[in-house]
Amino acid sequence: MSAFNRILRILPSSWFSKPGFLIGALAIGLGWRLAIAAHVYPIFRPGTPDAGDAQSYLTLAEHLIAGNGYTLDSQPPYDPYASRAPVYPLFLALALKTGGSLAGIVIGQVLIDLALAWILFRLARELWPERPLLAPLALVLWALCPAVGSVAGRLLAEVLATALAAAAMLFLAVALAPDRARPVALAAAFSSGAALMAAVLARPQLVGVLLLLPVLIAGFVGQRSRVDSRSRREPSLRSSPRARWVPVGCALVAGLIVVEGPWVIRNARAFSEFVPFARGHAERALAMGLAEPHRTETKAEVDERLMAAGVLPDASAHGPDGRSYLQFAKSQVERDVGSYVQASFARAVLLWVTPRTSIYGLSPSRVLDAVRHPEGPGGGRALFLTLGLGLYYAVLLGLAALGFLRSRRDPALAALFLAFPLGITAVSMWFHLESRYVLPAFPVVVLACAHALEPALRGRERGGRSEPRSAPADAGRPPLEPPRRAPAGMLGS
């Protein structure tokens, strides 16, 4: 660990307090995001064979603009559709309706992802004000982290959902701050609930964060009390009576209901059932008579029936047997390992350490071919990206685990770690293996990395926690005074 600290001390901590250094990091982040987006967008734009989910998102947005409702049908009658959550198609429809283009939306997604650096900066300042280096470190790490920014060139919901979830956490921290005026706290609480529900309706795998919202509130409140006790101030809970917390909680719930309510009401009228987030493909297959109602089918079997019926696009170009590279890896792991517990653990590992090389212009089938035949055309580049990104994410997650262990008594970081990396991974495993589903957890991963790196950068780590520098031996002594000159009349005596 001492060698690791010496390496990090190459970067002086004073750099992170200079605006020029932070602006430079943001400029670098903007540059590589735009470069990757310019490379990725032509390959995965709607209308191409590799468009994937982007095609259905754009179709839904076009029907909303045309006034046909939320549907995928190409001709009347337009049957209602609910297998995709509505926030991202609404975002596309709003952007296109106001005169935007698909290329402009991609640039907007790049800027949204870069704005996440500022959101993490503000969140670190709100939750850990006693660690001033943590906020600029989180900003720099996010500006250089390719996890979410590398998908900004595709019309997918991950960038918007990640930004909304991070903004919800920032609003929640502001709402729970005891020194905020009551109107500000109520507005922040309402915005937190609205942003979090919008994130779930953009990427339903974030429902784990929604379910763990009480844990997040308890963690943030505990962190406030911890900061107050260290600074020898009155605890926040004592200085904030119950009359303050009840309105804040009501405003938070109101934000959730205002965003969720219209979608639930629409689905209740259209399907006569309660659909809070999205209907699965299995329900559509049953409705079309493609699946047997008394036999449980896997999602892969249902997808095969839907592709055969033309409901889903044929994905055979993306991998063997119509499956993506990650789905193929999942089936191989489950077949070889056999044990359900071990297979579940293997799926969780694959979610995090298997890089989405397709975002860099390599389709999963090409990566799979490169792994099998590295001597073939493009095999070297595919293997290089696969191994390089895999190593990068392994180091990133290792640092995040180290930061969590070093700050294991930090209630706010523990609550964020439980709700985002663990909660999102659990929900994603419940659905099907797709590594981009865990991308909204990466802001918390970056915060945990900042917790791991900050003590080493400041060069005062002791026992896994930051301690003040030892004062010099003569620090407590009064300064030496210059000798006094004697009066002129006394010199002769």
C-alpha cells in the first residue's frame, strides 16, 4: 500500500484546487466523448443492422410526434405499447419536436454525461464537506471514465437514466441538509422524487434504487450527524424538528407520484392491469397467442417466438443463435458451472468485467470470432480492446472496493453502494444479462474510487482513515522576538 501511495503522490494535491486543472480535465473528457460518439453513431444509428434498441426508441418517439400514441404499430389501429418505459422516447420526441436532429441528440447526450462530473462534484461537497479534495477528485475521475460516456453515441437510455439518478441523489442530499431554508428543502425533495422516478421510467433496472430509498435517506441523515459530531456542532437531527422532516418526506413522495401517476393511469386504461414500469415480452407473447399460458418459458424462448413472429427484430447478426455475445457467455457459464449459486455469481461478474466492446465499433459477433480466431482480420484489435477494457474495469472496481472498505463506517457511501452497484446488479440479474444495465451504478463506483485515492493524494493516510499532518516540533512555541536595542543614554554606562 505504501508503494501505491508513493505513486499517487506524483500528482500534487494542490492541482485539484486549481480551476484550470479541473477545466482541463473536463476539456479532455469532452474531447474523447465527442471522438467516440463520432465513431459510434454511424455504426449504431437507427436504420442500420446494428441499431438494436435505438430503432424501437426512435419509432416510439416518431409516433408520439405524429399523435398516434405510444405504439410500435406501423399502421392503424395503433395498439398501445408498454414493453418499454416511456421517459427516453419522450426525451427523443421532445428533442425532435423542437427542431433537433439525431446527431444533435447525440451531442446532447455527450454534454449530459459530462455534466455528471459537476453533479458528482456537488454531491461530494454536500455529503463530505470535511474532505475538500474529494469533490474535485470525483470530477476528474468522471471526466476521464469511459463507462457511460462511451455509449453517448447511441440512442440508448443509459446516459439519461444515469444523469437523472445522480441528480436525484444530489437533490436528496440538499433536501436533507439542516441548514437549508424550508422552501429550498421542499423543492429539492420534490425534485429528488421526480428525478428518481424518471430515471426508473427510463431504465427500469433502477427500481432497486427506488426500493432502497429509505436506506439512502437513513445513510444521508447519518452522514450529516457524523459530520456535525466531528465538527462539534449540534447534531442535525436535534436541530431539525419533526415538523421539518415530515414535509420533506411528503414532498419526496409527491415527486414520485407526479411522474409515475400518468403512466400507471394510462396503462390501467389501455390494458386493465397495473403496470408501474414496463410490461415484459412474455406478456406480449401470451397476448398474441405465441406462448402456452400453462408452461413457464425462459426469456430466450419467448424472444425466439417473438422474432419468428416478426414482433422482435431478428438479432442473428449479433451473435450465434440470435443471441448477443453476453447472452452467449451467460449460457456457457450456466451450462459449465451448473450450480445456481455459482452461476448467479458468474453472471454478476460478467455484468461488470465484460466490456461492451460493441460501443467502440466492434459488434459482439466480431469479438466472439476474435476470441475464437485471433489470427483472423480485426482479431488483434478486438482482443486488444477486450483485454484492455477488461483490465481497466477490473482496476476501477478494485479501487471502488478499496474505497468502500476504507470508508465502511461512512453511512452515506455504504447506502449508495448498497442501492446502486448491488441493487442494480441484483435487478439486472433478475432480468437478463446485459452489461449496460449496470452503467447507472458507475457514478457511485467513481465516488468510491475517489474515497480510495483521496487519502493517498493528500499523503496523510493512517490506518485506513485520514489523519491531520503531524505538526513540527516547534509549532507550539512562540516566535522568537528580535533583541531590543538599549536606549542611547545607557550605552555609556
